[in-house]
Amino acid sequence: MDTAFATARRIASLIKAGKISALEVTDFYIARIEAFDDALNAVVVRDFDRARAQAKSLDRTKKKHAKLPPLYGVPMTLKESFDVAGLPTTWGVEAARDNIAKTDAIAVQRFKAAGAVVLGKTNVPVMLADWQSSNPIYGTSNNPWDMARSPGGSSGGSAASLAAGFSALDAGSDIGNSLRDPAHYCGIYAHKPTYGICAMRGHSLSGSFAPPDISCIGPMARSAGDLALGLSVMAGPEEIEAGWQLALPKSTVKSLKGLRVAIMADHPLCPVETEISDAMLELGKFLKKSGAKVNYTARPDFDAAAVFENYMLLLNSALSARMPDKVIDKMRQMLNTAADETSPGFMTARGVLLEHRLWLRENEERARLRTVWADFFKDYDVLISPAASTAAVPHDHSGNMSERSILVNGEPMIFGQQLFWAGYSCNFGLPSTAAPLGFTQAGLPFGMQIIGAPYADATTIAVAGLLEKDWLGFVAPLAYDL
């Protein structure tokens, strides 16, 4: 291997051409993990013996294939929350330390069928409920750009692993920016797919069968092309849904010229660091010079504050399924005693304990708002917005996200308020591709999210690919570019 940062497509082509074996590239990445990951703590569940055995088997049987699967011999890692037979699935919960998966998640089955070699699993926060990745079982993951900072969450170990060159591909999940935030913090790519197009079975601590509301799984990579490849492997119904097939529209976007873009560089409900908003405005200028049609004020015709409240209510209702009864009881007490019905605590409790008839009303409002988004995308191909308010934050494991604060342009803001940027697209099941945007004066990467119409996944990834070529692509952290 010439570099640790080759794309999955490149590695697959080298293996296909016989210029490198699956075992050689597997050993290469294992050696990098063993050399660098003790400090970074990204790949917390290592499955090296089975990975080597799988790679050897692929090398032995290569000539038997009339056509090699798309990821033949490509080493990858997976977020700890995916079931991999024989490995622990804990979601960072101490009580689940000994929970060993008996079968592979559907997504894992598909990756293996596509020829991928699973090296291991990457770190997460407890219950996947933070934009940091720390838990009592595996400890804290660090950001390869600055070890004193978070790599994001909840797919933080995955983002750190990719940025440090520990694997060629990864898969994470997202209900509240858990794919997009780590990509933004670590300078990589991630794709939050249209809701429902990737089967979730095997991504559940409780082994549930019903797909959760809002949540989805998606690929993470160092290039937009690898996102498209990863999504092509992951997407599609599970076997029980044999009555339908997925047929995502192909992207008609071939160049930046003529691209219809709305730029949302900031919002008063969730302010963004000036360095990030300025970079987004500069991107708009670049797009305009490249022949794109750019609008800085176009927005869907709705009240953003009401949309955020709708998301928070439905999000917390969805998350309540993960919570133990004692937490629900505490929320019920909070709801009964809250004096200020606009307080974050009250809203959290109300969201968790939302009666089903009220949930149906909020869901109906969400469905109406999806039609507003659909009208918006008649005039625009994508809307580009920040993924978060700041670049990677310093480690702070005190309390939960509603109890911590960060500084944005010198002013304190509740950490969890950044859910605004998560829910703006996520609550409506829209595809959103996270891609590199720029660097702070301190040298930290930050990204953007490229939001598209329902099922326009190929379009948002295609736009990311064009910007990767003409604006900014993945840059390796200096300490790992060896």
C-alpha cells in the first residue's frame, strides 16, 4: 500500500487487478491500528484473527468468481452498535458488557456478502446519546486532529478510525446527527440516508424488530464515491419485506454549473461560529462563480421554531424506548413539578411521556411539513447548512448534553441546542450528506451537510463529490499521515 488513506474503491480495484492481496491490505490496517490506536482508542473491539482468516479465504477463492463483489477484500470497521456474531454489542452500557451477538446485523451481512473484511468495532457514547464517544466499558475516544477534543458522537469512534487511516470504510447510525456530527468534527464524509431505505435489524441493544422512528444507518468514508458504494451495499428492504424493491433515482447533477443551491449559513435558533458561517458564504461565492444558481435566503415555508419543537418531541418519544423505567419515572416527576413549561427539562419530559394520541398529532404535523419540503425542492436541488455550531469541542463528560455548555462566538450555548441542525432534515427523513467545508484558524476541520429531497440520496452524494474535486476533499491529520 502506498498510503493508509486510499479509498475503498481504489483498494478493491488493486485487489481485483492482483496488485495486492486481501491479506496484505488487512495486515496493513491491523498494523496501523496496533501502532496508533492505543492513544486514540477508536477501534475498541478488535477481531483481527477472524479478519485475517476471512482475508486468506478471499484470496484463496478469488479465481472462482466470475465477477468480484464490489468490496472484495476491503477492510472496514463498524460502529459498536451493530451486531457482529461472536462480538459484544453493548452500546457502552455497563449492564450489557457481556452481551454477545449471536448473528450479524442485516447491514453487516450485506457488507460481508459484498466482500468486506470486518476488522472490528468502534467506540460510542452510552446509549448512543452524546456527541462525544465515552463509556465505562471502553473509555474515551479522542479526535485525531487534537487528542484533547471529541471525535464526535455517537459514531465518533468510526469517524476517528477513518480519519486516522485505520480502515477504508465504516458504517454508523443517526437519529440526532450521529453520522454527520462526527464527520464534521473529524473532516470525513458520512451519509444519513432517506429514512427507511436501509434495514435496521441488528442495530438494537434490545434486539427489537420494529424499525425505530427517525433513526437510520448509513455509510462513513473518506470520499463521496465511497459513500455511494457503501450505500449501494447497505440499502434495500430486508427479506421479510419481499413485496417492495428500492429504486433510488439516479442523480442528474453532472457539474456545478446550473446546480440550484440554497445556502443556510447560520440561524438565530442555533448560532454558528463565524469561521464556519463565513466559510459557507465563501462556498456560495465559489458555487456562483462555477455557474450554480445560489440563494442565501431561500428556506422551506415553515416556522423553524415550531419545526424544532416538533422534532424534539418526536425525538425524545423515539428515544424513550431505549430508556429504563426508572428514567421514565424521573421524567414523569419532572413533568408534574415543572413550573416553567418552556424549560428544556419540561420539554424533555413532555417528549418522553407524549401520549399516543398527541404523538399522532405531532406525526401528522411532520407529514404536512414533508410536503412543504417537497415544494421547496421543486426549486432547489440541495440546501447546504452547517452540521454543528463549532468545530470539535474539548472533552467534557459532566452531566448530559442539556447540562453542558459550549462557547459560540464567545457566548455560552447549551451543548444540546445543536440538535436544531440535526433535526432540520432528520425529522423529515431527508437524505443529508456530510462533507468537509474548511478549517479553523487553529487547524481543526469542520464540515457541512448537503440536504436533498426524499430519495435524492444520489444527488446529495453527487454534489459532495463535485465539491470534493473542486472545493475541498479529505485531508489526513498530520500526526497520522505516515
